[in-house]
Amino acid sequence: MTQAEIKLCSLLLREHFGEIVEKIGTYLVRTGAQPLRMIVTDTGLVLDQVKKGLCVLIQHNLVTYQLQKRGFVEYEAQCKRVLRILRYPRYIYTAKTLYNDTGELIVEELLLNGQMPMSAVVKKVADRLTETMEDGKTMDYADVSTTFVRLADTHFVQRCPLVPETSESPEAPPPPAPTLVISEKDMYVVPRLNLVGKGKRRRSCDEEENGEHKAKKLKQEAESLEPPPDDGIYWQVNIDRFHQHFRDQAIVSAVANRMDQTSSEIVRTMLRMSEVTTSSSAPYTQPLSSNEIFRSLPAGYNIAKQVLDQYLTLLADDPLEFVGKSGDSGGGMYTVSILLGGTTGPGVFQLFGSRCARIFRLLLRKKHLEQKQVEDFAMIPAKEAKDMLYKMLSENFVSLQEIPKTPDHAPSRTFYLYTVNVPASARMLLHRCYKSVANLMERRQHETKENKRLLEKSQRVEAILASMQATGAEDAQLQEIEEMITAPERQQLETLKRNVNKLDASESQVDETIFVLESFIESTVKRA
């Protein structure tokens, strides 16, 4: 765990959960698994605050607990899971792209609350969608339930582990910590719920006054309500499935850039056919026959079976090995390699320029080269090539390997070969990306803090305008309220908004790079 990762975890926890949760989470990230007593002692927080903070972290799957042999419970922070908070907007946008506004709000509610029953998610999403509809229109619970089932069928949401039912007597003391389990076959099984109803709008002040006499009756009805039929069955977002989707998109894009659009559509079809049957950690998809792929191609691609076979052969023979052939039955069995084979070349280009990137790509291709060979192959003057090599060597993007001719390691009788350790370079860039995101977040928070008074004033004015518009105020009155913010203040607000939007966009772009680098590092570990 690097200092950059710890700092980024701390910033994310503070921004989303507040100071107390951030203090507990950062302590666990730094120290590893700790019992409750040590957390209370070392953080200096009250016991009740620590308990509530741990509940929040466990609810959002950011902390796990384990019962030790000596009888006490240890809590451990999941640093990688904390860093995934940075990717929440991308998960939500992907759900919107695939399943429209309903899917977007379902994923958003699950991410905001960590874990929720299906019935609660459906009602909350239906209410939120009804709020955005025109007067007289409402969102049916059944429509939201259908989208939820589709998300579960494609494994974008999954059930949380449960406490198993035991046959122990009720007099037996409960264990210090429950053991949560769930079988893989039940992970995506949606309970049969007969949710009947429509989304409700928030009542206005007048409606609340008219409904005061019904408050007692409503309270009695609420108390008599039975628990929902899915009580105890909680759902969460399957982050690995979203990562699988992002990785598939990256592979399709790489094939399109390498070959053509038809090739990318064939690979997209193969990935779509095996998206549920292939594990997110598997190096290859399930084998698919040429006949199955042909039948599953989109209707718009009217290519002959013979042309498809030619494309599959070209993909299988390509040096980048996007597609592999695993058999000859069914017209040929093919798999898609889902190990991202990215390089750190673009990062070198951004940091050191095009000539250094040329040397870096040359070393990747040739594996080991002497300095004179680098100068000749890259066609760069000796002095410049030496400076560039030493610059990349000092930043650990290239390494120097000594091969002595004699046991005394005399420089005159030793070969000095430059080479690239790609996984180490990827980790170096990943570390820089974590630092960049932390700097961007700190800058955004600084900008907001510096203009806090102006932002609060703007919010007050907007609230007054909204209430006056609701009561039917005249245009002159509204204009008078708007003039409470002067022209220089309005310009300052626009500048602040533009800067914050740029910083937000930069965070998202750096996170995309982080995803590619993390996927590449994981794929190299699998290959090893």
C-alpha cells in the first residue's frame, strides 16, 4: 500500500462519509486488521462513534470483519474497494446507457446505500422517476421491477451474503460475529415479489396542512404494516461485472483500431455471448463455434458464413492474439483473449516526449539493446540518446542489465544492456495516477472552500426564487431577487463552475487510465 493510495483513500472517505468515518477508515488502511478496542484507543474517538463508523463502512462493503481463534473480531479495510468510489459516476453512466434512466437510478441508489432490499429500491426509484414526470403521470412499480430483474440477469447487481439458518436452540448464546454465506447459484436469483403500486410525489406545504388530520390514521396504518416479502434479502452492485463490461469495450475498441469495424463487431458478438458464462477473472471466454457466432451476429451485418470464417482466421492469426482457435468442431471453436495487453508507451510519450517514446517502443520490441544499438536503431544522435536513456533510467522506466565477460566485472569487459520491465513501469505510472487524482481532488476542494460564502449566497437566492415562482410572483420581484448577486459575483461563480467541471472531468479521465493500468497489471500476474 503506497502513500499515494492511502492519501486518496482518505480523501474519498472524507468527501463521501465525513471526518469520523474517514478517520476510522484511514487508520484501518494504514494498520491492517485491528480489533475494536485498538481502533477506539488509537483513533481517540468515542466507542459509540467507532461502532457507528464501522457500521457505515461495512454497509458499503468497504470494511470486512473476521472472527479470530481467540474469540475477538478484527476489522480490515478493503483499500481497492475504497478506491472504486472514484469510479461510481462511470458505473452509473454505464447503467444509464444500457438500461435507461430506471437502470441508472437503481445502480445509483445501491451505490449510495451500499446494500438494499429489492422492494425498497423499486419504491425509491419509482418515487424519484415520478417526481421528474409531468403532472398526472406516475411510474409503475412493475416497470422498475422489470429493469431490476434485467440487471440481475446480466449480473450487474447481485445478492449479499446472508446469515445461514441454523438448528441451534434459541437459548444458545449468539456468536461474537455472524458468518455470512451465499451459494453461487443463488447470487442472481430474484425473489418473486408482487409489488403493486405507483411512484408518489412529495406533497406540497398546502397538501401537508390539509392532510394533518390524517396523520394519526397514517401512523396507525404504518405500524400495522407487515415486513416486505423480501425482508432480509439485500442487493449490492457487482463491481467486477462493470469492470468486465469496461474491459470488453476496450477490447472491441482495440480491434476496431487494429483492423476494421466488422472485426470489432464480430468480437463484440463473441463477448456478448459469453458475458454471463465467463468469470470476470478468466483469461479467455468460453469456446464458441463459428456457427453459433454466425447465428448471433446483429441483423444489420449481412455477411456470408465464408466471410465470417475469413475474419475469424485473420483475428486468430494476428500477432496481438485477440482471438484464439481452440478446436475444429462446429466450423471451428474460437475464444477471445481478455487479458489486456496494453503498454506504458503513451505514458512515456506524455512525460518525456516523442523521441523517448520511440526509444521505449524500440526496447519493448528488441528486449535488450546496448546504447550504441539504441542510437543506430532509433536514428537519434549519441548525446541526445544518452540523455534520454539516463532520464528514463532515473525515473525507473528502463533498467540497466550488466552482463560481464569475466568474473571481475571490469567495465571494459562488460556488456551494458538497456531493457524495459513493463509491469514495473505500469506500477510506476499507476502510482503517478493515484497522486494526480489526489491532487485534483484537493484542488477542487480548495476552490470550493475559497468560494464557500459566495456559493451559500447563490444557493439562498436560488431557494428564494424557487419559492417565489411557486407562489406566482411577478417578474419585477423575481428580477429584484436575481440582482442580489452582482455582476462580478456572477462572473466569479461561472469561473468557479467551469474550473470545478474541468477538475471533475480530469478525475474521470485519470480514472480511465487507472483502470487500464490495473487491468494490465492483473493480466501480467495471471500470465505469470
